Amino acid sequence: MTTPDGSGRGSGAHGLAGRPPSASGRTGTRLYWVPAAASPSTAAAPAMPSAPVVPTGGFDVEAVRREFPQLHREVNGHPLVWLDNGATTLKPRQVVEAVGEHYATSTSNVHRGAHTLARQATRIYEEGRAEAAELLGTPDPDEVVFVRGTTEAVNLVAQSWGRANLGVGDEILVSAAEHHSNLVPWQLIAKEKRARVVPVPLLPDGQLDQDAYRDLLSHRTKLVALTHASNVLGTVPPVAEMTALAHRYGARVLVDGAQAVSHFPVDVKALDADFYAFSGHKVFAPTGIGVLYGKRDLLEAMPPWQGGGNMIDSVSFDETTYAPVPHRLEAGTGHIAGVAGLRAALRYLSGLDRQAATAHEEQLTAYATAALATVPGLRLIGDAPGKIGVLTFLLAGVDPMAVAAQLDQQGIAVRAGHHCAQPALAAYGLQSAVRASLALYNTVQDVDSLVGALQGVQATTAA
């Protein structure tokens, strides 16, 4: 479970994932994979539990699944098993309906119209902003800037704050676990401003090397770019502690929360993050909409990144003045239908028992970690304590793309490739891997399907 300050996990199932299973297969209410006793000739067919476990707190995963229409389709003649949540999450019917309703009955631009539909659309749009503020734990909705996603959020900070504050010889610390979206924008602005991007290395288990991080911090450090949860390793760094250390040197901290917000509660005020970004489509909302949180004083000091409608106060050929934040950083017409979908997604999420949902994911991650360990020749990449349900692996003798293709034939959707995190894979000497990533609607049966299919892939390869 995430601690209140977001700095790490307590003693939930994530923390137990690396321990050997008990004889009964259970520790309290935490389910572990228990392989059947087998000779080498029968080791490819471990016993599998026949039903999902309802975690403590009464999280009803089947009720949740009923809200997601895509989970009830078939792919290649098999029920869909969606294990590509790290790439994008599926959408509950409330989101589908909200987007459809906007286009069917409520289409209008926002902020500038005096008619009824404009007022309705503006109300929904600003309610979406308030929902995002509540999700992140800020009482000030004006600290929420709408963007296309995490990528645009990071680029906005790099091109606006970075251009105004970085200079020759300044350093930007970027963890080696970052998605390319939280690395490449810093390389671009560093080259322009003659600053340096400095990597924070990984330990073998996927944790960030905290000793190295402390050594790298200095008066030259102007910004730390840090994931809240790695999309390829599942690592959840101690963000609050790392932020506090950066602040001692006067550095700002930008946190990429794309993989975090759907898995556990986030409180940007407790983290003391200067900037925090996430993408709507990673938290059950539409694509093309995302959020940048920034402390108000920082946002107000940032020059506009893009110019156009919505971000101005007055315009003439002699002088243009700008609207207050957040609108000053939201040039043009935003993704209004996307915000309607985001509002619906965040309301859906807030209606769930987040503690029970997180516990369900923790238990399922522990179960999946132990289950995958029974597949001959499977190597799991990253086993940091407290990791989220991101399970990146290699299968001996089988190209990752071939593994994903064979799983797809059985209706199992996983990701294969570099996952837009090449430095993280390079730390393990890899260029490509398979990734299965879990969400709150996944079940024990989903894991069993994955493991059974991988057993089949391995047996076919061995033959």
C-alpha cells in the first residue's frame, strides 16, 4: 500500500512478492502461486487455482469488469485477456457514454460562448479540472493545466520553465527508469541551453540507486525528472524523500505519474512535487487528454509556450497580455470531449474503494510474480520491493515479438519491444522484452491464462 506521503509501500503483498510461498499457498488473505509437485517431465503443467480471490476489503473485481465493455469481446476465437494496461487502460461504459453524449447532444466550445450549450460544456470542462485536482490532492484547480498527455506536459515544462531557468553548465538529473517522454524533452532543452542531462543509475533489482542520487545532487542541479512508477520495471521510487533532497539544493522536481495514478492514490502536496503529469488514457479516460499539475507560483512565473486563442487577455499589434493560469498555458481549443471522458473516468475511480482496489492489485501482482516463476526459461526483469503490476520478461529461445504474437493467437494482449524505455532495458543488457501489465479489472484467471499460454509457447519451442 502506498504510504500517505507517496514515498513507498508498506507491508502489502507487493512487499511479499519475493518471498517463497507458504505450504498452504496463503499468507493471511494474500494468494500465492503453488506449483504442483512434479518431475521434470511434468513440470510444464503446474496446478492452477480455479477461481479469483476477493481481497480483504471486499473488492468485487467481477462487478468492476462488468463496467468495461471491451473485456467481454473475443479475439481470435478466445475471450480477451487484456494485459497491456501499461500502454493504455480500457474504458468503462461511463466514459464511453460521456464522450458519446458530448458529441451527440452537448457539442460546443468552452469559455467563450454566451449560449446554453457553451455554458454546459464549460461547466463540464471545469468540473473535469476539479476532478483532476481532487485526484492529485491539490485544493486549487487552477494548478491543473490540460494537455494532450504526459508527453506534452513534460515538453511544456521543458520549453517554458526550462528555457527560462536553465543555463550553461546546469544539470538535469533523470532517472534511468524513465520513459522516453521524461528524457528526450530534457535532452532537447539541455542542448539548446548548454546544460547537461545526468542519469541516476539503477540497482540490479530495478530500484533507483539512492546513494548515487545523493552523490549526484549539487548546486548545479536545477531539476530532477523522476518517474512515480516505471512502465518497464514497475519500480515505485521513494519520491517524497528524493524530492526533499532535491529541494535542499534548490532544484525543482517533475514527477511522471502516468503509470502511478491508476494503481494507487497520489497526493502531490504530500510529495511536495513541483510538477506532476499524467495521461488520461492510462487512467481509464480517452486518449489525447492529460494533466500537468504545477505549484501555482511556478505556473504563474512560466512564460507561455504556445500562443493563440484562450490564453490571452487582450491582443493588439502593440502589445498582448495573457490570461491567468491555467488558461495562459492552454492555447487554442482543448480536447473538450476528452475532458468530459476524463471527468467520467475520475468520478468512476473515486467511486471505488481505492484501498481495496490497490490491495487487489498488490495481491494479484504477488500471485503473477510467483506464477511466472514456474515457466521454464522465463526471466523476469526487475523485482524491486513495492513494484506495481508491471511484469517484464524474456522467454529463453523465443524472440519477444514472437512471444507476443503467439499469445495474441490465444486472445492475450501483451506488449513487446523496448517500451519507450531503452535506457532501463539497456541497464539489463537488453533491447527488447515482453511486458504484461495489470490493472484493477484483471483477475487470477487472466494470470492463469498467461502462464498456461507461455507454458505452451515454451513446450512448442522445446519440441
